[in-house]
Amino acid sequence: MGIVVRLDLVLARKKVKSKELAAFVGITEQNLSLLKSGKVRGVRFDTLSKICEMLECQPGDILEFDASQPDDGDGDS
């Protein structure tokens, strides 16, 4: 079971460029790219909050639980 990041879809719907969002949030474009691809192990609530503020959305618009996705395998419960 895993979390799927839908940030790229929200960015496209809102017509916001990754560069603009990264600058607003205060993170690098590379880190935003890693977040968009789902290659991060976590996200700070303040980062998520700024993303939602800029995109005028809810966290559930960006993050989705998908039971069919493989778990990250870190062994944490």
C-alpha cells in the first residue's frame, strides 16, 4: 500500500510552473521534482501547507492513498 503524489496533475490544472511553486514554497526545483516523482520519503507539513496555499487546493488533491501501489519497504509501521 502506498501514497501516490499527484502534484504534477494539480500544477497542470492550475497552470502553475514548477519553478514558480518552488520559489513560493522556498525549496529547490530539484527537491520539488523529487516530490512530484514520489521519490521522497516524507514532506514537511509547512512545505505541504505552502504548496496548498499557492495552488489553492487541499492536501488530498496532491496526495492519494492507493492500496495497489507497492509499499516503500522501509519496515516502519
